Amino acid sequence: MNLHHLRIFHTLATTGSFTAAARRLRISQPAVTIQVRELEESAGVRLLERRARGVQLTDAGQALYRVSERIFSLVDEAETVMAQAGGRVTGGLTISSSGTTGAYLLPRVLTEFRRRYPGVRIQLHISNSRHVLAQVASFEADLGVLGAPDAATPMTVTDNARLVVQPFVREPLVLLVPRRHPWARRRGVALAELADQALIVREPGSTTRRVLEGQLEAAGLTPRIAMELGSNEAIKQVVAAGVGVAALGASVLTREAGDARLRAVALRGRGLAVRFFFVYHRDRAHAPVLRAFLGLARGGRARR
């Protein structure tokens, strides 16, 4: 099989259109068409169908695309190995992460990693948990970062034997209250005391919300949800306005140390924490860039 033809097919399947593939490969659109056709003729099968909005892979095309993902992942790894043999860690690292991790936990690690390995090109994509897993499984991302309730593993990871899960950090939940709240000067609040409070929570499916509601339910308590918001920053503003209180990860509140409108109070109770995990494909386990990043991140975790 001609590897050049396969690279063009892989790019076309990834981008979804001849125009986008030609632009990424820096060749003409007719050249993409001709070389994909030559690949189909050499294989004796049809790999894709043209559609009004791009291309659609046939069953054979989808099977070949999955294989090409693994092939070019290994090609990228080989290039990285050669660079490392010359004393450099170079290449690319694509990370797919849930929102909280990407916004609050990863930047510190990414900054230090970039300082140590300036030759590595880093991409960080923020998405929901299912999309993170799909990207890692399909080699669209080298590494995924997900959260789960304390003592649990990320959703559906255990269903895919090709995915490896490693712990990153454990984040305790902290209660955020407005500065004039009666609890603002307290050192800690028991879980049971939240039953009478108006709670500001994230959207359904949020790991932080799952942890809080799960522990309240286990204690036989029904939460009084006053508002659901789609971002931690929005929650902070609403709490500052005095609408209610919120349980958020400790790292989410680090920026509020100097905000006179808010106070962070310890939340007492077992299991009131979120654990964050790294997820990667077994076929990428020996990639030098990935190993370098995981080594740095685990070292940082140990110092927390």
C-alpha cells in the first residue's frame, strides 16, 4: 500500500471534505481526488461517497480510517523518538479535557511542561466527558482528563479495554458563600446544614453536582436547588449577589482569595471530593511526549 495515498485518505476522512484536505496538505483539490481514487482502485473497494456537505465513508472506508489512525499515531511517535534520541523532546501533544480541569487544574502543568519542553506543540480542547473518551479512543487526542466522584472511575472508561486510566489529583469540595452570610466567618459547615440552604449548582451531569447530590441523598437529605448554571464563573457571580451558596472544587476558588464579596468555607463530610484522572490509549502508552507530560503531572500531583 502506498503510504502517501493513505495519508491523503486519512486527512480527507479527518477533515470531511476535499477542499479542507487539500488546504491542510497544501496540494490542489484535483490532486486529492486523483490520489484517493488511485487508492480505491489499488484496493478494489469504494472507500467514500460524495455528499452535498462533504464525504461519507463506506464501511470499508471506516475500517481503513481506524487502521490509519493507529498507523499515523505510530509514525508521529517514531518521529518523536528520533527527536528524543537527539536530546530533544519534540512533536505534538493534544489533550481533551472536561471544563473544570481544563480551566483550573491543567494550566499550571501545561505552563511548566512548555517551559521544560519548548519544542512540543500543545493543543487543549474542552469538551464533555463522552466526547473526551471518544477523542482518546479514536486517537484524535493523545490524552484525556476527566473527573469522577470520589472512589469512582470516569464514566464508561472501564467498557473499553484499550484505554488506560491513571489518577491525577483529588479535589475536595469547598462551600462558597457571600461575605455577609452567617457562615462567612465559620471554619466549616456540616453536610446536613445544607438542607435549608438555597443551592446554586452546575447543570445535570456535572461531576461536582453528582458528588454533592449523591452525598445529600445518602444522608437522606433533599437539596433546595435555587438555580442551575452552566459555568463555575457564573455560579461565583450569583453567589456574590447573595442568591445562595455553592459547593465547588477547591481549585475553582483559588482566584477568589482577594474577592471581598465571597468567602470559602470547609465542607465537612465523607466523600465530598472529585477525583480527576488521565485517560490514554494503550497504543500511545510509550509515546515520549505523553510519557514526559505524565511524568511531570504526576510529580506535581505528589507535591500538592
